Amino acid sequence: MSAPRSDATDDQDTHLRHTSGSGQIGATGPNGRHSLDLRAPMLAASLVATLVWLRWGARWDGAANLALVATALALHAGLWLLPRRTVSWSLRSALVVVGTVLAVVAVMPLHHSRDLYLYDIYGQAVVEHHVSPYATAPDQLGDPNLDLVAEQWHHQTSMYGPAFIAVAAVVSRVGGDSELLIRLSWQLVMAAAAMGAVVLVARRTRDPVAVLALGCSPVLLATVNDAHNDILLGLGLLAVVLLVDDRRYVLAGAVASLVIATKVPTAVPIGAVAAWVLWRRGWKPAAWFTVPMLGAVTTAYLAVGGREALLPLRENAGDDSRYAIWQQLRDSRFEQMLADGVRWRVTLETVRDQMSTYALVLLVTSLVVVLWRYRRAGHPGELAGIAGFVLMVTSTYVMPWYPAMVLPVVALAWRSRASVLVQVQAAFLLLAYAQGPGNDPTTWLGGWVEERAMWINIALLLAAACWSRPWQADPSPPALLPSRRGPAVVASRG
């Protein structure tokens, strides 16, 4: 998709387009190289702070831990805040920097989460024990690697889809019983997925700053280091968006089915893409996209047990996390029911059901508002990005690695308002969880934010509903409306 410039001095940070040439965008010097001004040294300092935090700082208590994370995030934000002027950087150099950094974080020890060992034991359930991870919990396997899994997940059957369980089965064969090989295998898989997303962004935007904004993000690097599968989701969602933009609907639907069959909640941003196709391109392209996708997802879940495979999702639908929008309301409701003499177990299940219902209602309402604001978006990636953001803000459970699901998509227009919102939420979560998920918020910021998490999330949601808008607007009438075609797509600053 292309966006013609209105004049010679217009902003050149319009990235939702196909470009060709040397790989530079923005102000250029006589050598044709991209100018980044102070962004290069600031980015280098951000990478140093991120690597130090991942290797050592994440285990520190108090202000030193928080200072490292805040420094890394603030310096990385320089990519958005500083003008481009003097420092040259080629697209190839940007890719080399990102590839090197990803390779480094992919072999470093884990900094916080041990979820990858849960992934691995689900794979072992298939290849070694020949049982369904949807019906058999890790502690029922008698697997020697159970001790590597965090204790709270010992009784948890798989909430991941059949596509991811297939990946886990393959990777678990590589790791075997070796803790080191298991860790490195998963870290390298996620690093490869992250690099794949960066390459796709580079090929589509031809912009080295977009490459660095994504590949050097402290949030993305932390997610790779802990090997969370949200990076696989980010790569898949990006591929879906690009294929839809290229009008390859059947292939886009096939990739979308793999994404949804990895984690069901990704149906929200993919559904937003389907809505964009229906609205902007008509019902036939929408059918080519959605019908094969729905058929493939249904077949995949039926093949692994149908309702049995979806039951863990239903049982955990109301799970809560400390900095979710619902936490304060949940705590208040929980205390009220216990004070009224309701048994603890009944209270827990009731509050879970209530919070999941509230979250669903807020999600649907917010999506209607946001998608209407984005009805003239010229690219499906814009709807995928903002819908993914709304999903995370309205959820009862959100972790600091969840934004990796939409970071690759918003990198296509890295200075758009949707991208800014995703970056702000990602930074908020990473700072809030500086001590690590599951631990008490021993930093002063963690405690302060926990008391105000609901209002922070409400502010983010209001920003999406009232402030965010498409980076590229398509003024032509929707394909569903019987009207003449308008002019070509034009750029709109977001």
C-alpha cells in the first residue's frame, strides 16, 4: 500500500507502504544514508541497560532494579522523541544490530519467568508419555522435569492451542532431559521468531528506524530471553496482516488459523482484520479469508478433543493479575463476599465468573468504539494493533510479555498513535513487574501502581477511544456501500 506525499516537506515517517531502493527513509545526506541524530548513542545505551538488567539487574531489589528498566525504556523512547538529522544508518546495519542482540539474549540465563519449562512438559506429555496435555496435568505425568516447572502450574492442563502443542512436541525432543538444552532450544525458537518479524517489517517498510524500534525494544528482548510464545503470535499476526494487504486471503486465513490455534485470544485482533476486509474490500474477500480459517481452527480443536481442549480456558477465564484493570474491583468484591460469610472456594469461583463477564462486556463495547474510529484505516495492521491493545487493557490477566503479540504489527507504522499506546502499556507493565511476576511489588513504584492500576488502564482505554486514530486514512467509500470510488489512499498523521 502506498501513500503519496502532499508536498516536498511532508513527514516521511509513513511506513504502511511498499517501497524499494536502497533501504533508507527520512532525511538523507549526500551518501544516501538515513539520519538518526542522537538516536544511535541513545539506542546503544538502551541496549546496554537492557542487557545488564536481563543478566543481573532483574534479580536486584529496590531502586537499582527499577532504575535500570526505566533507563532502558526512556532511552529507547528517544526513537520517537528525537528528530532525524545527522547520524547515518543503513537498513543492513540495523538488521545486523538486531540479529546480534537477539542472539545474545537468546543464550543468557532466564531473568524472571520459567514458563518455557511448562511448554516443554506439555510437549513431553505428547512425545514421551503419549497422553493429551488437555486431560493430563504435569504432576500426573511422573516426568523428571516437573521440578523445573513453577509450582503453581503443576496441576494446570494446557491452555495453549493444538498448533502450539505441536511446536512444543518438536522442541521437547531437542531438549530431552537437559535443563540447559531445554532452555536454549526455546530461547532460540523465540529469537528466530523475533528476527523473522523484524525481517518482515524491514522488507515492507525499508526503514531502519522501524527495524530498531521493534528489534531493540526492551520488552521484546525480555520476552525473547524468557522465551514466551507471545513472540510466535506476533510473527503470525504480522504475517496475516501483510498477506491480507497483498490480497492473498486464503493463505492469510491459513496462517491466522495457526495463530488462533496457538492462543485463542488472538481471535480478537484477527477478527478485527476480518472486519476490515469485509468493510473495505467486500464480502467475497472476507469469505475467502474467514471460512478456511474457521474450518481449520475447528478441525484442529476437534482433533485434540473438542470441548476437552477448551475446558482449561473456560476454567481459567477469570484469572487475575496484579496490574489488570479489574484487580481493584475484584479485591473489593472478594472481601465483601467473604465478609458476608460465603465460603472461600465459592467466592473465588463466583468472582472469577463475574470478572470474566465484565471483561467480555467491556472488550466488546470498546472494540465497537475503536473499530468505528478506525473504519477509514488504509491498512489492516492498524486494526490488528489497536484491537490487540484493547484486548490487553480490558483483560483480567495481563503480563509484561503480552504486548509482544502486537509490537511487530504496530512497527509497520511505528510513530502512529496506536503504536505509542502499545509502547506505553508495554513500558507500564515492564516497570510494574520489575521485580518479576508472582513476587510482591517490593519497589515503591510497584506498590504505587498496584493501587492505581485500574485508573491507569482506564486512561489507556480512553486514549484508544478518544485520542487514537488511523495513521493512514483511506477516504474511498467502503466496499459494502453502493457508492463511487473516492481518491487514492492518503497519509494521515496519527
